[in-house]
Amino acid sequence: MSASANLTEQSGSIRELRASVGISQELLARRADCSTAMVRLLESGYVPAHSEVLPRVLAILNDERPAANGPLGKMRDGSAHPPE
């Protein structure tokens, strides 16, 4: 599978991934240094040619996901969880 096809496939799940980590389109856009409209386009499956936005969005969302076998990681406001 080509890198472009892989990014297109991943773009279809951006909305679900964003919702699962609990951040808004606006916050994701700020963190990815793009517009909220671009986040909406990516969530609808649009992948702009020669754009670095989608890889940035995916990296941010992957960083926000909780670890499978560890602490939850960052809180929604970006701060670290307090120690238990």
C-alpha cells in the first residue's frame, strides 16, 4: 500500500480517534497549526496533495491516546497526570 493510500485510509478514522481522546476540532487545529476547516476536511476523508497537515494531525492524536499498559499519559489540557 502506498503512503498516500495509507494516509487516506487513516483520515477516515480521524473523527473517531479525535473523539476517543476527547479533544475538539478547534484544539486539534491549534495543535496542528492549521484551521478548524482543514480538520473538518480531513475528518471527511479529504487528503490534500503535498501537505504536512495530515501527518501532524495523526501524530498529535497518536500522542494523545492512552498507553495500552500504562498510565493515561497527558490530560486533555496537556498537563501530566498527577502521580498515584
